[in-house]
Amino acid sequence: MDNLGEDSLFFALKRGDIAAYEAVFKRYYKSLVVEAYYLLKDEAEAEDQVQQFFVEAYSTHALSSIRTSVKAYLHTSIRNKCLNLLAKRKVENCRRESYLQTETGQQIGADITLENRELSERMERAISKLPYRRLQAVKLVYLEERKYQEAADMLGISVNSIKTHLRLALEALRKDFKKF
């Protein structure tokens, strides 16, 4: 049965021939493990996934319902099986990280809140030190999210003046926060 061509193997699988399943396993096992290893990056896990696929395929008679080539069906099935496993692991890791964050998050949350409050107070002090026009430019463009032209019209200055005021304000804020 090992020396059967692709077509003969295909029809033997359709009939549910046990020797055909064994021949398919022997013929494609190594290439399927390589396919699985390429995705999983773990040789033992790749072998487990391929073996598990063949057990499932035999018990559900999945290979007898192939409509394309045997090789294409096997490689697509292994690829999908590995991608599903990776997706499942990703969800599990997200859940695990979420759980760990909630466990440690209460203490961290209190620290972050304190840091945010200090940072916010420092930002307010730094912004209040800005000259009036720069302060107005920052408020209009960054806090109220107005366009340069709109802010320029409101302040009665040119767009280039708005840009200059913003640049100088940001330089002053950066200088003030470098110490922090």
C-alpha cells in the first residue's frame, strides 16, 4: 500500500481502507510535522498535533471525505489545527495576564493614581507659567483641539504665529519636565 500513487491512495481512503490510512500516515507524517513545527516552534508539540490529527481523522473518517488532493488536505488541516491552537493559547495568555493585573492592579492602581495626580499638578503649574499668548495657543490647539487657522482667527494672529507660540511653549514645557 506504501507504493500506491496519489490517485489510488485517494480512492482507497474513500473506501475507508485501514491500510490506506497507514500509508498516508507513513508518507506524510514528516512533512506534516515540519509544517506544524514551522508554526508552533516546538518539535514535541508539532508531533503531538500531527498524531492527534491522524487519530481524529481516523475516528471521524475525515480522510474518506476528501475532495481535493490528499497532500493539500493534510497540510491545510495541520496548518488550521496549529493556528487554532495558537489562537487558543493567545486567549489563555490574555486571560492569565488580565487575572494577574487584577490581582496586583489594586496596589499598582493606587501608585499610578498618585503619580498621575502629581504629574497633572506639575503640568498645570508649568502651563500656568507660560506667557499669555502661548498659553492661549496651547489651550486652543491642544486642549480644545482646534485647527491652527481657527485658533489664529480667534486670537487675531497668523497661522505661523500660532505655530511659533506652540513651538516655544512646547520647548518651555520640555525644559521644565526634563528636571522631573
